[in-house]
Amino acid sequence: MIEAAATAQEPHIGAGDAEPTLAVEELKTHFFTKAGVVKAVDGVSFSIKRGEVLGIVGESGSGKSITGLSIIGLIDPPGRIVSGAIRFKGRDLTKLSEEEIRQLRGDRIAMIFQDPMMALNPVLRIDTQIIEAVRAHHDVDRGTALEMAREALSAVGIPAPERRLKAYPHELSGGMRQRVAIAIAFINKPDLIIADEPTTALDVTIQAQILHVAQELCRNTGTALIWITHDLAVVSAIADRIAVMYAGRIVEQGTAAEVIGSPLHPYTRGLIGSVPSHNARGKRLYQISGMTPSLLHLPPGCAFRNRCDYAGPLCSEAPPVTEPTQGRQLRCFYPLKSEAMS
Amino acid sequence: MSVTEAPAAIAEKNDASAVETPLRRFVSAYCESKLAVGAALFLLVLILLAAFAPLIAPQNPYDLAQVDVLDSRLPPGEVGFSGMTYWLGSDGAGRDLLSAMLYGLRISLSVGFLSGLIAMAIGAAIGLIAAYVGGRVDSLIMRIVDLQLSFPAILVALMLIAVLGKGVDKIIIALVTVQWAYYARTVRGSALVESQKEYVEAARCLGLSHARILFRHILPNCLPPLIVVATVQAAHAIALEATLSFLGVGLPQTEPSLGLLISNGFEYVLSGKYWISTFPGIALLVTIVTINLVGDQLRDVLNPRLAR
Amino acid sequence: MTAFILRRLMQSVGVVAVMSLIVFFGVHIVGDPVYLLINPQADQEDIEAAIRALGLDRPIWEQYWHFLTGALQGDLGRSFVFGEPALKLILDRMPATLELAIAALLMAIIFGIPLGLYAGLKPQSWASKTIMAGSILGFSLPTFWVGIMLIMVFAVMLGWLPSTGRGPTATFLGITSSLFTLEGWRYVLLPATNLALLKISLVVRLTRAGTREAIHQDYIRFARAKGLPTHRVIGVHLLKNILIPVVTVLGLEFGNLVAFSVVTETIFAWPGMGRLLISSIQSLDRPVIVAYLIIIVLMFIIINLVVDILYSLLDPRVRLGEKSA
């Protein structure tokens, strides 16, 4: 799956050279806990154009979810956006008031969560939960909103939508609940959708369906999509660009073809290498040695240093962002030679 | 688990901390709340006051030779005919309120703690047996426990007293009956969890007797929730005894607890002699609040689900 | 759903039967039944006549049967003090007690839930800490002492509210209650507050705990991500989830309210069942005590049943069963 995707990706319609839908600049989100300061996101920059799909990949604790939550403004104390800018269609979201951000949420920027059973309120009906998303931002009467809800459910491929509307979340399967969540996200035709591990809690077969649904909708509406996941296989199927995160920083960024086909950062290579399908049968699975460092006590210098096979003397300093080729970004002193992955 | 807590939690787990014994950890966790520390110290003071009441009190209010009926109903701070200063006033029979309160505190605390201890012993034993033996015995015992707990304590106590009559021993029986079920349920719950653990299996393999396993191995591990329940129940027992005494169905006049003092003072409230009821009430209140504060903090500290 | 109700009804009947057995045999085992049911001050002849009349010289199973049939017909014995049927005495006073309990319940809901909600949403704020401290005070304060203090402050010192008794009643929809008159509320306010104090603290703590737990759930985050205004997130999403456990606890606590009214009624001279019970205990009017016990048990069973049904109605997960599509 990875090999095929690496050669066959094409930019989406509308991914032109207009102003980017979202431009994140040096975002830092820190958590001030009793035990110390957790630098969950520590200097993250990327941009995403209209209709583009950006995949953010990383392990647990890499900061990828926090990045998504920072953009939509749902960071609660003891966390806080410490510095940086989040430019959404020109406006800096970090400078907006809570009320201004609330108006954007659900309308221009939407979010899909990992576990649809927990994300949908168990004691409210499906139609209630869809309709309120519409009526919070647009002045429509209940009948119109109900019709919109019905259409939205059809658009995500749910059969017999009228019956589903009257149901409660626990009456639907996991895959259907996630489709409902996607329907809610798309219903106001937002400019940007942040999907935080939406398929992780689902069966593999359902995963493919959900991916397909999301892709189709984005293509048709021109919505930009940030797909956050730890699963490289998933992201390679859907993303135009990929950003790899480690310990709160983006260590490598580029088009999907580039990052997967010829990774430059040792961590990226490690991630690709540890995908089971990538390993020769009968041989031991490749694993990146060591563990993610504690975000409370990051070692100085490159955070990946202790696990890296290629670490050198320079790595005791934190590597700056470099741009080895056009559109490609990297944080590494000893990048891998660009060799095609076998 | 919510997403924004994940990085902090992971960070803390990966963080190596200094070696601490459980006791030290418990004490330092408990001391995180200055209020709770203050409460614990104050409780100690109260217990000491009660224990040494005969030595501290200005007068023994139940020794008729020391009481002057001419000094009755004096407001706080007045000096009476006998030359004694009644710091908190005197009651209808001329007894010094401060002394009466100290003695009353003594009785309230001792009845409360005694009944609590007995209830704990009985309840814990029953709970342990229920958990250890399991099966039908367990179901039966828990049914009885549930039945009893579904009725309000005061009702059970009143019924028992109505049937048994009055007297110190009857009150203690009533208080024990009201409390044992809480202990039984708590201990049974944690004993059930413990008996699934491996050290019990290991003890069985060693051929230790059931009694030994129960009391030396399982019981100590059930102590944390038991301690929490004990403090809560202690406060309840003291309050219940006070209520019963107030209603006139509690301790007899010869063993006046704080509840009885308040009851005695009730008739004077409407004529403005507030102190006879107010001060013993404050003493009772302070005692209960203190115990509850300590119990609250204990519960927060010993609760594994509120892992910090 | 109907199967569920039927099952619970059967269980309740079972419990009632067991309770009747316990009450009856309890009275016979613990005390001398003769003195429990007959005025001990009567003449020897009268006692013997009464023993025969009440069938106390019959075998115990026959006595139980006699008791049961009598009870089902509504005859639970005669009061020594009043000479009237015990059941009638209690039922006459029940409306007053229920009034008090309902007023207290209302206060607990109206004050407890908003305060608990606030304390749960802003746990670090100064107001919230005060509320929590207040709640500890609330359930530490002995009810009877608070009652005395309330009388002292509001009736004696300030003279705003009457210190004893029940206000004038009015009839509405066939129910006679002092809650339907304005003057009646003046009388009910102090005792209801006294009774409610404990419950308010309970509700505050419960609501706060529920809020603190619910606020971190994903569905709240999702609701915010949809851009819903705060009042809808809290007022609909959060509240509906918390209300379920709170309502069930409150329902069960209603029984406790009725029981605890014993104390409040004594202090405020409120003419309810509780006051009757206390005076009966003091005057050894045992038939009344037995009758009270049975009625309270019945009341508890009914309340439990109603709360169970209510819970299954409120929570759609229970109501519709855990179906997986």
C-alpha cells in the first residue's frame, strides 16, 4: 500500500497558489503542571492550502493531538498557547477572543475525534446533536436543519437516514457513529477539518470506508483536511503532504511521496521500517530502540538522539529547521542519503 | 482519558522519582491540605480535652456539692454567688456550662468511638467472612446488609430503642446496629478484590490456616477504605447519639452528652437565654466538622481512582 | 419494559412479605407481646380479657395470620393513648409530614444543583471553595441544633417567621396542604430549611462530583468543537448527563427526609407522623410504633420502585437496552 501511494499521489483540485487556508508559525503549547512544564508542542510550523490533505504522524506523546486542539482553541488549563501564530485565512487565531473562536468552531473549522462513542453525547438523540451544530451558527428553522441533517447522513453513506436520526448513539455501530461525526463536521461546509485519529478505534475494514468517505467529501467541497494519526499506512493513502512529529517538534515535512519514498530523518525511516508489511517475512520486525522521552525532562539537543542509529557529535545541540529541497523541511544534522525505500 | 491530560500524565509516569515508603507518601499526601492537618491536630486537642476533663474543668457539674442552684441561668462571663466565674454561663440548674461541656464532650466522644470500634470489629469480621467464603453465604449476608442500609439510621435506632428501652448499653447496641453494615460492606468489597490477588494464592499454597490468611494477610490491605469509613461513621455516630439524646430517647440524664445539654437548653431559647443550647451545639458542631475534614482528606488521599 | 416493571413489583411484594414477618416476629421475640399491644396499666382481668380478645393465647402462626389479615384490611391495632386505630392516627398526620419533605426536597434541588454545578465548573475559584466548605458544614451540623438556632435567630431575635406550628391549609385538586397558602409557606420555611440543609449539602457534593467528571468527557469537548454556545454545552449536554444519578439519589433520599422529619417536627412542633412517633416512644404507645414502622417500610419500598422505574426512563441506554446495530 505504501509503495503504490508513494508514486501515485496527485495534488487535489483547488490546491493552487492562493493564500493558504491555515498557516501555523512556531506554535508552542505548554502545560504548567505541578510536576513541571510539559512542552507538548514546542515550535511547530506548517501550512495547508485549500483542498489539501496534511497528515500529521507521530507516536503517543509526540504532540500531534495537542497541535490539533491548539488550532481549534480547545486547550484548557493547565495548558496554554505560549507563543506562535495560527493564521486561518489571514486571521491570527491566538489573538481572537473566546467568543470569536467559538463562532469559527463548527462552522469554519471543524474537528473529528477518535472515539465516536465518547464523542457523541449518549443521552441525546442523533438528530438533536446534528441540528444543534447547524443552528449554533446559522439562523435556520428546525425543519430546514432536520433536512440538512438527513442530507448530511446520506452524503456520508448511511442508509435509511430517517431512522438513524431518531436513534441514540449506542444504537449505532462504531463505523456509523464515526460517519455521523464526519457528517456533523462537514455540515456547515467548513474551510478546515482537523481529524484526530478518527479511524484508530475502528475495525480495519471500516477504516478504509471512513477514509474513502472523508476523501470524497474533501475533494467535492474543497475543504482542507488535517489527518492526525500514528498509522503511516493510513496517512499514506490519503495525504498530499506529511509532517512527522517527535517530542513536540516536526522533524520532517514534505509531500507524501517524498517523505515515504525517500525519508531524510532517521525517525521517519524508523517508522516506515517498523510497518509490518515492510519487513521481510520470517525476519524479526524492525523496531526503533528505546522509548519516547518524558516531556517533562527532555534531553538537551535533538530529542531523538538517544534512539538514533545515526547520531553524531552535533546532535547535542537542537537541530534547526532546514530546507534541503523546495517544500521539504527537516530537523536533522545527519540526514539520511536520499535512497528509495525497497 | 481526555487528550490534553495525556502528555502531562505520560511525562509524569516516565519520570523517575525518589524512593519513598508508602507511609511517608501517605503522610506527605495528607499534609498537602493545611486545613486537614489543622483539623487532625484540633481533633487531637479535643480528645485530650475530653480525656482530661475532670482535671481541666473548673467544676464537676454532677457533684451536687459543687453546684449552687442560685447561680442558675447566668449569662456568659458573669460571676456567681459562689464567687466562680461562669465563662460560658450556667444552665437551668446552676451548673457551669464550660464544665458541663467538657464532661459532655467526654461522653459524646467515648460513646461515639466505642460504638464505632465495636461496629468496626463486628462489621469487618462479617465482611471478611462474606468475601472469603463467598457463594450463598456471601449473597445472604449482603442482602441483609443492603436491607439494613436502605433504611435511615435514625429510624433503625428509634425502633431498637422503642423495643429495647433506654439506657447506655441499649444506646450503644443501637449505634452498633446502625453502623456495622457500612463496615461490613466496605470490608467485603476490598476483601473480595484482595482475595483475587496472588499473595493470597501463595499463602494458601503455604498451607496457612484460613484465619491467619484472613487476619494477617487480607485485612491489613483492606485498611485504607476502612479507615475512611471509620472516620465518617464516627462523625455520624456522635451526631446520631446527640440527636437521640436530644429527642429524649438517648442517654439518660445521669450521663449527659452534648445532645442532652442542648436539649436541656431548648426551653430557654424562647426567653432569650441562648447560651445554654448554643455553646454545647458549637462544641458538637466543631467536633463533627473536624472529624469530617480529616475524613475528607483521608478519602482523597487513599482513593486509588483519584490518582494524582 | 413491562417485564422489568413486573419483575420489580414481584420483588417488592416479596420484600413486603419478608418485612411483615420480621416486624411481627421481632415484636414477639424481643418484647413481651402482651405489653406491646395492651396498656400495661390495665387491670389483671382486663389484661386477660384483652389477651383472649387479641388471640394472644393462640399459637404463634395463628397470631401471625390474624395479624396479616388484619393488616391487609387496614387494622394495625389501637393506640393506648388516643384510643383510636393506629393506622388512622398515622394517616391523618401523613400529609403534614409529606408537605415538609416535599418542601425540603424542592429546596435541595433549587439550591443544591446550581451551587454544585458552579463548584464543579470552577473548582479553583474562591466562591467554589466557600461552597464546598459550606457543604461540609451542612452535613456536619446536627439537624436539631440547626433547628434551634434557626428558631433563635429568625423567630426570637428577628421575629420574621413563626417558631412553631403549621400554617393554614387550602385545597387544590383534591389535595389539602398548607403549601397552597402564602401564610402556610411562612410556617413551613424554617422547618423545611432545617430538613433541607443536609440534603442541599449532599446535592451540592453530588452535582459537583458529577460535573467534574463529566466536564472532561469527550462529548463535552465535541460539543465545544461544534461551536455550541456555553449555555447549551452546560445546560443541555452536561446537565442531562449529571441529572440522571442526581435524580435517583434524590428520589431515594426522599425516604430519608421523611424519616428525619422526626427531629424537625419535634423542634418546630410540626403536627406530622414523626412527632407522633417520638411521643409514642416516650409514652410506650406500642401499637402506634408498630403501625408507623410498617407504613414507613411500605413507603420505602414504593419509593425504591418508583426511582428504579424513573431511572430506566431517564437513561436511554437502559430504556432501550444495550443494542448493538
